Amino acid sequence: MVLDAGTLAGGPFSFVVDGVPDMVSGITLNNFSGTGDVQSFVITDDARNILGLPPSLEAVEGVDFDGAGVGDCYIYHITHQEGLTGLAMGENLDALSGEFDLSNFIMVARGALNAGTLSGGPYEFVVDGLPDMVSEISLEDSNLTGANQTYVITDDSRNILGIPPTLEAVMGVDFDGAGVGSCYIYHLTYSTGLGGLEAGGNLDNLTGQFGLSNFVEVDRVGLNAGSLTGGPYNFLVDGNPDMVSMIALDDSDLNGANQTYVITDDNKNILGIPPTLEAVMGVDFDGAGVGACYIYHLTYSTDLGGLESGENLDDLTGLHALSNFVVVNRNGLNAGSLTGGPFMFSVDGTPDMVSGISLDNTDITGSNQGYIITDEDLNILGLPPTLDAVEGVDFDGAGIGLCLIWHISYEDGITGLEAGENAADLDGFFALSNSIRVYRNPNAGTISGGPFTFDVDGTPDMVSGISLDATNATGTNRTWVITDDQGNILGLPPTLMDVEGVDFDAAGPGVCLIWYMRYEDGLTGLAMGNNVDDLEGLYGLSNSITVTRN
């Protein structure tokens, strides 16, 4: 017997998977001869996997195809003899074994929701405080499906920023208020019961039946002040005008309604606001004194606050952008560095000259050069023009005291540079080097007597016959000093009589030195237990007399 499953008529059917039940209808079975032990209907997917086995046409028309999701289904009629295997849910028609016959199929297409296609853009706006709206966006809706429609605006992470219901509402959105970044506009179609569609949610977390269109991009870029080239500039603060030149602004990416230039110090304090490059190049940076200036280009929107001299760039309020900066270094005069000394002379009527002084002039600047000799209070004693002249000065003639030797670099117009004035009162453009000290110490004269040699035996040992030649001695104060052979001060007898009253036997074995001293007020370190090498101030020591204690 030949099996014949007949012919199905009806369809094809096309449904949208939108959460609403979708059933077929109007299907008929024709030309079925009634052969075969068993008859049924079979529903498969497009790979012939068996999804269902409704026993009758009424059962077929009761199947909800929306629940199968997106894809294609195929409806067959089957007749077969007892013993057929493989006819079960999850199996495949191609694996049936036995006597059977299949009818033709009726296709049921289950399509996804279609949100249409958006056209327009992309848009690029400058975040500058001025409203920015999109326009000329359109929705191609020939294939649009779904019971509910809206538009969704997200950021670049698909976070939902807004849900305008219509295109008119989309075109009313001010994208400037969203700040710098990118927005994406979608059209959304969906069925009732959609979850997660709210501002602050994310498109990836929507639940339910829905479809999204392509997106239109809206880029919101920040203000751009361009890029400055030129410099850095190095000027000498010397009273001569110093202007920058060859500065250029690359404005290929420049935007913003308002433009200007700003000059600040190295702490970003605003010194000036020249409106143009020509105005920048007219600024005299010499007048700003020693330090560093920074030149910026600034672009900004209306209502910028804090843009005035005396304010600070970090305190600007409102929408603005700064370019890179060009540095203007304003350097002071440099008098170089002196080496040599210090020098220690004794005021004794014999000429005392310095020697071996040198000037490191590697970084010297300034139109005029010279030397200054001052006392310790900076009173100007002399103005030798050269090092040779400095080394020709007789410091003995200046009497007891301290001299300081300086190198000076200066510009024309300096005042106060003359003997009898004070270096602290110099006025104008100048620089002083370090100073070299010249000590003009008192002369303690010459002592004679001894040397003395004693035995430490418990019997008092005193010196005698010491005399002082103070013919050339100078200095306000006087004393005698007894030290050990390392210069440590053991005693300070005020007179020669007191020296000759000292019992050297009590000092134990060793060597003592007897000195005569002249000194000026202010001497420090003159005390028992100290060392004469650590004395600070103006003083002179005579020769010494040795006392050996065996």
C-alpha cells in the first residue's frame, strides 16, 4: 500500500514576536486518501527539528507561535504505519525510520520587532554654554513594527539620559547641558511590559519584547584654545625694553565665541590680558622685573568670571579653555663669583695687599663692571675698577677692622655708587657677587724671654724676665693668653705681673705657650677651654714663649 499524506493549503504566515499571541488559521488538508495507521501534524524549525506534534488541525491553530521567538516554523501533515520511530519532540524529521509520508509544508515566519532606520547627523557641538539642538533627523518606518514607540538618548556607555517621545521632542533637547562627551539617539519599539526603560537605566538591561533602530551620534566637544608656538624667551632685566616676537597660534581646532591672550606669573596670577597677538608682542617684559611670565591663549563663553588683572587663572569661573603656554624668563644681572681669601693682616704700618683673587665670569651680564670695597656695614671705602687695582690696595692704611671685596655689574643710571655711600642704598639695575673678607687685625707687638724648662716636682715654678715691645702694637683691648701646645686656652692672666705669678708646676708635665694679645670689642671664643683657632673677631697675637714642664 502506498501512503499519501495529502496536501496542505493556507499561509504562509508572518508574525512579529512582540509578546502578543500569534495563531495560524485557514489551513486545510486536501487530497488525503486516508491511508496509513496513524495521522498527525508536525511542527519543526528551519532545521527540521521537531518542536510539536499537534494531533489535529484544531490543535495546530491553537499553537501560539509568538512564544517560539524569532525564526521560521514549518507545519506538515504526516501519515504512517505502526512501528515508526523517531517521531518525537526534539528529534529530527530526517531521522524518522519506518513507513510514512509527509505532506508539503506551510511556513510560519516569526520576525523581530523593527524600530525602523534613523537618518541624520552625525552632529558635533561645542560645549560653550549656548544651546545646541539637532535637526533634520528622520525615521524611515516602512518596516516599523510594535505597539509602542519612543526615542531614547544615551551616553557612550548606553546609559539612558532621556526618553523623548517624538522626533519633535528629540529636536528640542539642549545637548550643551550634557557637558563634554558623546550622545546616541535611538528609536525604540516595544511591547507592553517592557522593563528598565527609565532615565539612569541602561539599554543593555531592558527586559521584554523590543527593537532598537540604528543610532545617530551627537559629539559634544570641549572648548579648544588652539596651540601656541614660540620661545622660550630669555631676557635680561636691565632697564631696556624686552618684547617677544615670532609667536604663532595654531587655530585649526580653535572654537569658542570669545578669544583673548593672558599673561601670568609663575603662580598663574594674571598680569595682563592683551586682546591680540600684536598686543602681546607690544608688552615690555623688562618692566615686570626678575621672574618668569607665561603667555596663554584663552577661549571662553559669555559670563566668564575672574578674568582680570590681579586674579588667578585657577579661579576662573564659566566655560573656558587655555592653550599651552610660552615661557618668558626675565633674568637679573649676574656679577659672577669671586674666589680667594679670606685674608688676615696685622695693622702694623707695613703695607698689606691681597693676591690670588679670581673672578668666574662665565655667566656675567651687564653693560658696566667694577669692584667695590666696603666695611662690614657696607659703607663704600673704595671703587677699584679692576682686579689689578684691587690687588694694589694697601689694607694696612685702613686701620683695624673688616673689609669686604665685591664685584659689581650694573647698567647706566645707577645711583649711590661712590665712596662714602652705602652699598645697601644703591639704586638702579645692578648685581653684586659674593664677597671676600679682609681682616685688618690689631698688632700685639713682640714679647721676649725664656724659653723656660721646669721639673714637675711639687715645688712652685714661675717664669720671670719676660718683656713686651709694644712699639707698633695696636688694638683697644689687651690680655695675656696661656695655651697648651695645641692652642687650647689654659689661662688668661690680664697683666705681665699675673703671668709671672702663675705656678707652672701645677699644670703637670707638658708644654705651655705664653702669648700677648690685642683685640677689639666683639671678639668671641676668648675663654678658658676654647681654642685660639676658633676665635672670631678682630685680634692679634704676639709671638709665643715656650714653657716646658718635665
